[in-house]
Amino acid sequence: MANVRVEGIKKSFKKETVLSDISFEVKDKEFFVIFGPAGAGKTTLLNIIAGIYVPDEGHVYLNNKCIDHVEPEDRNVAMVFEDYALYPHLTVFDNIASPLRSPRYKQPEEVVKREVTRVAEILKIDWLLDRNPSELSNGQRQRVGLGRALIRSPEVFLMDEPITHLDAKLRHQMRAELKDMQRNLDTTTIYVTHDYLEALSLADRIAVINKGKIEQIGTPEEIYYKPANEFVASAFGEPEINIFNAEVVKENTELKLSIFGRKKIKIPKNIQKLVAEKEISIVRVGIRPKDIKYGFIQKNENCIIGKVYSFEPLGAKAILTVQVHNQLVQLLVPSDSEIQLNQEIFIEIDMEKTIFFDSVGNNLLASYSNVERKGVAWQN
Amino acid sequence: MAELILKDVCKIYYKNKKPVEAVKSLNLKCRDGEFVALLGPSGCGKSTTLRMIAGLEDITSGDIYIGDRRINDLHPKDRNIGLAFENYALYPPLTVYDNIGFNLRAKKIPEKQIKEEIHKIAELLDITDLLDMKPAALSGGQKQRVNIARALIRRPEVLLLDEPLSHLDGKVRQKMRTEIKHLHTEINCTTIIVTHDQLEAMALADRIAVINQGVLQQFGTPLEVFNNPVNEFVAGFIGEPPMNIFNVVAIMENGILHFKTENSLIKFVVPEKYIRFVKEGEKYRFGIRPTDITVCREDDSYTVKTKVSVFENLGEECRIHIRLDNDNILSVVSSEIFHFKYGDEIKLKFNPERIHIFDCKTGQRIEKALQMT
């Protein structure tokens, strides 16, 4: 049982503010991801929770008890680093056992044996106990690293980009391994990353931070489908979400959006109602690359004409970049699409899958209207 | 504008007096205006090849031609080649304008003409606003644009790009990639890019030369190397998430040849096109891309009933992972978003047209391996 709460954390180094007023609560057994770009303050925040840094202001609570004055080694949290730092000359067994043999946590050998076996079984590495780290695959090494952190039965795991610096292929595999382990762990975990795929895949909840401030805290589903602002929307997805200005115009009795300078696009009823009620005249419209269709004839009046700017196959999928009225719009399409550079092309934006922000992109107005997503179950 | 031809090009280094073959008898013919990527892991010889084309490295044996000019013995500056390296090497005290114009000035071209050329190229690369700035004030993406502008200003017959994107991070990198691709359609100059990033090679190149340990493995369009890799190395190197590749054995069941994994978790009929190549009792390396497996409801000869080990929703797509054994995970990528959890039973259909079979020992694609013996 462990919950972690940080309240009003502020931290500056010299004159530079790194964190300003960070508060959140991590529930028992939750996998909580702190996500943000390089320099956002993620690692500083993790180090404050670990007790390595002292915040200028604010408090850290473990199980509702303030631990501001508890030394790092007494906090009962375990840090897992990127390189796992295994002892190369020790077997897997001895690596995992090492914390229990240290002067501080010294346990009788029979306890060590029992505990190592228990942890190794959870992590499915019990068949590797006699090997040396050099004989292990990356996935196995990661498990051993976690096993060593786990053996002390910490109340909280703190992980600082444990797999972010691997190459893309390995990361894919390691993320799956990590997620597989996570199911058996049941330990409250705070995980720092700048890779949005890791955040979406692993997290129960994500805190998006930028320049030392929280932009949004939510489940992956909320973050992806209801981003609080343009920063959050742009941070999740590659190629990133297309966002452009649109003017609300009236045609007969209907409200439409004028985008790319001229084209008037029909919008769903609920959006019409919303902009009418709030008397909004300019909105920012976000649409993800996979939610734009293309064709070579003007199928309906919502189709917008453009010119193929580039076509980048990436395997099964390709990024199609279309120049529309001096703006570039990116689409995700199958890579076997027959597309010529510079040819004329029509794009069709699915207005039911758009995300609307206010005119400066700071606040979400509406998103994915009328789209029924199957169940609620984006559950990690 | 010209063809670039490499004929039996070899490079041998001496390390502690022992010869090291960095490039082994490389043959490549890049068409006029073509965009070719030299792709491979670090140390595969791709940069050495580029440096030999540029004239920064001697050629041990073989010939390099630009058009019908043999350039082996030409000085780098006489080869009519534009070079843009990964670290931009811009002159810090000079403005962007002077950086781009530097080589033209060295050639004593009239100032008026230099000005025209610089403005033309600056417009093409969208850096007109930066001309008065010093390199230190530029972002990584901007520096790379200036770098490429400087390489292009000499109107080279061949443009060489050495990992031009690897210093840039995430989003800037992707945007710059799109820009380079677009730029190539505008300038239409024969271009060689060296990269270790298969996505970059796929996105940019008309054709990719996959190189490993100094040997050309395959030279083909992005879709050719993706869909028809000639061996297990190319299959594993191209594509992300990587192709699922695991061991199978061919067995006979009810008079029909089947592939099966050792633990029988996966078993199905050998696809028609492989029947004449596959021998009963033999082991093979079996490959299928995560995008060539689909979640289905009904059974047929290519469905496998199994349980979900790990499920990931990544927004744009979802990934389903099945643990085959302690070391191997089978991954499935679907653009349709499903919602599964650990232990859910699912049926997976392997697209029989998209199964790749490699020889266990040589790693060659099975059709090819048999042709060779």
C-alpha cells in the first residue's frame, strides 16, 4: 500500500525556475507517467520525490505522511535507471540478492534465497539465476535490474527513462516486456519519459509537464482524445496533429468554418451550437493525420484542393504532405498509395474527429463530437 | 545532373598491419536525378563509400564515374560534388549569407552573380530571413538548411548528404525530412544520403542500398526492400516495429505440409508459393511483419488461436503482443483500435502472401537460397 502526493513543489537552480507549483496525487498501485519534452523538469521532479533534491517550496507525502525530512535511503522508494547498472562479475542471483547483502539491509542467507526466488518467479527469470549479465538479452537484463530494485519490497518505484535511449526496434520490444512485468508487480510506480508512445502504452494516468508546469493530468484516453491545449495535442502523435486557424462564418442559417482563407466547411450541429452560444468567431482546429482522407476528384463540398508536397513511405504506412493555400497538411496513408509529387489532390477532413481550441490554442473547446469510441476501455 | 556509377569499388584499411575490408566490391548505378540511400548499421562501410565518392578517401580498387567522367583521380574540388555533413561545420564568424557564398568567392565569381545565386538558393530552402544572422543564432534545423544551401550553391552534379538529420531531435527531424524530400523534387539533383535510420532511408530515397559488413545486400525501392527482403538481415533491419522472425519446422500432417513452432503455439499450412521449396523435417526461419497479421473472427488455414500477453493502445494504432516463449514475442500492429487485455483469447490471421521464409544457415530468402545452390 502506497500513495504519493506532491503539493506546491517549486524548484529553481541559480536563477532559473525549473518547477513552478507542481501538485498531484499518485494512487496506490498506480502506474503514473510524468511526460514532457527535454528540459521540462521531469527528472528534477522525480529526484525531489526520491529525496535527492530538496524543493524550494512544497511538500512530498508518502501514505499521507510528510516525508520532506526523511533521508533518501529511508524513503522506501527504489530508483530504476536506464542502464540498470548490473555487476558484470556477479550472477543474476547475486545481482538480485545484492541489496539484501548490503550492510544496511543485511538479511540471513535463507531469507535472501527465498526472496530472490520469489522475485525471480514474478519476473520470469528464475531459469537465468546462474548466468552472468553478459549472457543475457536486453529484455532479461532489464528484468534483473528491476528484480534488484524489487527485492527490497519498496513501496514506490521511480523510473527515469529506463528504455527511452534504446533504438526504436528494441524500445518496441522492451516496452512490451515492461508492460508484461508491470502486470505482476502491483507496486506504485512513477515513470518519467519524453516518448509519448511509452506514456500512452504504460500509464494509468499521465501528467504532461512543460517548462516546469503541469499542462494536463489524465488517463491516456483523456490526453489523446481531450487534450487540454495545443501543446498536449501536439505532443501525442507522429506526425503531429495538424492545427490551423478557422473563422466561423454564417451561410444561410448554418454556421460553417472558413479555413485556408476561403473554403467553407460544414461542421457538426453541436459545434455550431457551441460557437453560437459562446459567440466565438475564430477557432483553432486540430485534426490527426490518420483522420484526413484524400482523393483525386471533388467528392463533396467539404473537399479541399491542394498539391502533393512530399510522400514519405515508412513501411506499411506513409506520410503524405499536401500543400493547401501556403500551409502544409500531413496525412497518414497506406504506403502503396499511387501518388505523384506536385499533382493536384483533394483532402477531406472528418469534422467529427476534429479537436477545437480557442483562438490562441490555450483551451479545449470540443473534441471528437459524435464519435463513439468502442467502450471506455483504454485501460493500461 | 548526371549518373553516378560505382564499379567493383573496394576499400581496404590496415589496422595493426592487418587488412580490414571496409567495402567489398560494391557495384551501384544511380540514375540521373535519383535519390539513393546507403543504409546500414554503424561500421557497415556506408560512410566510407560516401567519402570515396567525395574524394576524401582513396579507392583501393574499382572505378567511380559521374556521367562518363572517371573521377578516381580527381581532386575533391574538381569532382563537382556538393557535400553536407551531419555536423554543419558552418563558419561561426560569418553570416549565413557569407557562409553560403564562401565557395563562390573562392572561385572569384563576380559579386553580383554571387548575390543572385545566394538569393535564389535561400528562397528554395526558405532561409531568406536568416541571411544576415550568424550560425550561433540558428536552430539545428536552420543550420542544416544553410548547410545544404552551401552544398547546393555550386550546382553540383551529385549531392552527398551524410546523416543530415541525425543531430536533430524528434519533430524537427521529421519536418526537415519532409523538406529534404520536397527539395529533391525541386532541384532534381542526383543525391546520395548515408543513414543508419531505416525510416529516413524509406521516406527519402527512390532506391535504398542496404549494406552490411561492407557488402551490398539489396538495392531496391523502399517498398521492394520492405516487401521482398532478400535475406534475414534486410528483413530485420527494415521496418519498425521489426518483422517477427522465429524458428519453425516443416512437418507433414494428414498429408499436408505445415509450419510449426517448437511448442506448437503456431501451426499452419505451408503457403502454396513455398511448397516446392520446403522439405519435411527441415528447420526454417519464419518471418511476418506485424502489419501482415490481422485480428479475425472466423477460422481458416492461416488463423492461429492464441491469448494476448500484452496489449498497447498507441492512439494511431494498437499493438498486440503474444509471448511465444521466454525470448520471443510475436507482435501485431493494427490501425483499427481494439481493446484487449491480458489473457483475452483472440484469433490471428497470417496473410499467406506476406510470409517470408529464410534459410536457417545462410539467412537467404528460401526461393533465392535454392536458386543459388
